[in-house]
Amino acid sequence: EAGVAQSPRYKIIEKRQSVAFWCNPISGHATLYWYQQILGQGPKLLIQFQNNGVVDDSQLPKDRFSAERLKGVDSTLKIQPAKLEDSAVYLCASSQDRGPLYGYTFGSGTRLTVV
Amino acid sequence: DAKTTQPPSMDCAEGRAANLPCNHSTISGNEYVYWYRQIHSQGPQYIIHGLKNNETNEMASLIITEDRKSSTLILPHATLRDTAVYYCILSYNFNKFYFGSGTKLNVKP
């Protein structure tokens, strides 16, 4: 079974620029999550999709962050404009439904550096 | 929000058992205890989970106290590749996972 694919692996941008991250979940996984992990901290949930609908985006900074999951498969997370404090690893995870017994499968993440 | 407490770091000698504690005194009856680990530059990886009974799989054992207010993850024979950050997470209805800061396990030769 192929894992969760994320791209790019690394990204460096200047503050106030925009950036987008892409995630391809495991085939058949209905639920998709985006997490932000700042250096030295645990991952923080940003948004949860069930198929192509948003289940929870309460922790997403909506003034600058947006996410979509068209056709219930791939997802993109966008930041516009970026701030220095957005420097982090952005992790995508997927699960078979809203509650598999084996939790999520995570991708390797995209490391964003804002300078 | 994270509802677990873990020591920030622990050391373990290679080949010995690593016992990682987790306190979750406010756990509710329908919350499972999950353990994940994150090796440097990788996404978190599932290890094991349990509700109230002790669990064992090929990676680790999970011991949950009778009152469910704490648990211990046991890696029976730690290797250098087990050096990682270990997260103890509570989740009900297998819904969202809220990560704390975890325990950095250093396995030393």
C-alpha cells in the first residue's frame, strides 16, 4: 500500500509571499487531515476533511490559510501571505473513515521556511 | 487540546527495555490511549493503542492502569533506531488526535 504523498519536501519563501502544499492520501481513505508542526512542538491539527467536506477547521487561521479537497482525494493547503511564524513542517495524514482502529497514516511533511 | 503529561526526555541503554510513562488523569470512559512516535524528519508513526486492557504487538506493549489514569509504553529491547519522540494521545470516537510535546527517547549504545 502506497503511503501518504506530500510535495514539495522543502520550500523557502519570503514573508508576504504565498505558498501551496499538496497531499495525496492513501487510496480509499475518506478522511484527510493537515497538521502544523513548529520546531520542538508536537503537531497541531489545522483542518480535517471527510471526503471533500470540511469537518473541523476551528484551528485554521482563516485570514491567511485556506485548504481544499476537490473530488474527495487530493488536497492543497495554501498560505497567503506568509509570516515568519508560519515556518514549520506541514503534515498531511489520512484514515479510512472517521475512526480506524489504527489511527492515521502520516506523510513525511513539507518543511516551510519563511525568511 | 492535549490532555496527557509526559516527561520531556528519557535515556535508555541499547538492548534494555524502555518504559515511557504517560499521565492522563482526566481520561473519559470512551477515550482510547494511542501511542505514536516520530523519528527525525519523518511523520508520526502509529505504535499501539488500547482502551483498558493491556495490549501487545510486534513493536511494543501498552500497560494501562486499572483506573486508566496513566499508562506505560514498553519497548522490550530498545535499539538505536528507536531513538525518537514518543507521543501519548487520547482520542474518543477515533476522531481528532491532539498531540502534546511528547517524550524524546535517547537510546544509547
